[in-house]
Amino acid sequence: MTTRFATGLIALGLILLGGCHRGPTESDFKPAINQALAGFGTQCLEFKMPRAVHIPVRPAPGRQYTDAGGEALVGKGWATVRTEKRMCQPFTNIPPEPCDLVLYEFTQAGRQKFPDGKFCYGPQVVTRITNWTEPANYMGEIVSTVSFEGRYQNMPDWLLAFAKDESLRDAFALPRDMDRPFNTTMGLVKTAKGWEPPPSIWGR
């Protein structure tokens, strides 16, 4: 009888332990965040070469007609700048009038550094999960805010040069130390498939 009773207690304990719900771990969150970051894809500066800036014959007082990005590349020897006389028509209801066209073009060194003429980098990837809030019910869904450390993948040499050079960094509005890990947060939702980014992030 004693043996049967002890066996029953052990079985009951195993059942109770099997019914316990473990809390989330880093391995639960990391794939979900990487999924969201991958959805952002490669990031590109809104800057293309060659580029042109029109200076009208009657320039507006106080307006800057040079291109900050183009001038920064010229300063590094990656681009040239020249001015041509053209006829410009900024608006269809205004007759064409003489203007100066400022043209920025790559030098040979610039073409070697930017062979495709694009200024792209990334994507981002999670390096480690640092913290998360206790999962809680919010508007009918189980959610958690996850803090994590990430970094940019495929960091081209030009981007590191841009980020460390003040004139280039300011011209292209880049954050400092892009080669170092960054810290941020993301909200995740618990679904039947596991933890996932909200639909607004990755378009589920």
C-alpha cells in the first residue's frame, strides 16, 4: 500500500510539473526580432549620383543652392563639381529662363568606392536579448516589450568613413559610431506559432 501511495504521489507530481508553463526565453524572442529586422531590408541613403542643382538667374535670398552631400564627396576627392549655363523651367506655367546647373559627378576614386552608384548598407541583425517585460494581456493579445542589442550587417568601408567624418556625417545625417552595436526595443505578440512581431511591422 505504501509503495502504491508513493508511486501515486510521484505520478501526480510529474503531471503537475508537466502542466507548468515555462516563461519565454531569449531563444523565443530572437528569431521574431530578426524576422522583423529582415523585413526592413537593406537601407539606402536618399542620395544618387550624378546629381544636379539648379541656380536660377534670380536666386532667392538666403537660399542654399549647393548640395551638402555632393560638396562632402568633392571634399574627399570622390566627386567633381562644375557649372553649366542652361535654360531652366522650374514651373510649367513660367517661361524658361537662363540658369546655372551645378553638376556633381564621381571621380575615378568615387566610382571605385561606389561601383553601383548607390549608397546602401545593412540589414540589421540581433546580437543579444538584454531584457523583456513580463508577458501580459493587452487588448486581447499577449504582448511583451523586448530590449535587445543589434548591429548592421554588410557595413561598407564608405559608410564607416561617413560615420567617423564630421563633414560627411552631417551632410548625410548619419548617426555616430554605426560600426558599434545599438540598443533599442520592440514589442512582440504571442501567437499560436510562437512570438512574432506585430502585423504593422512585417505585414502579416
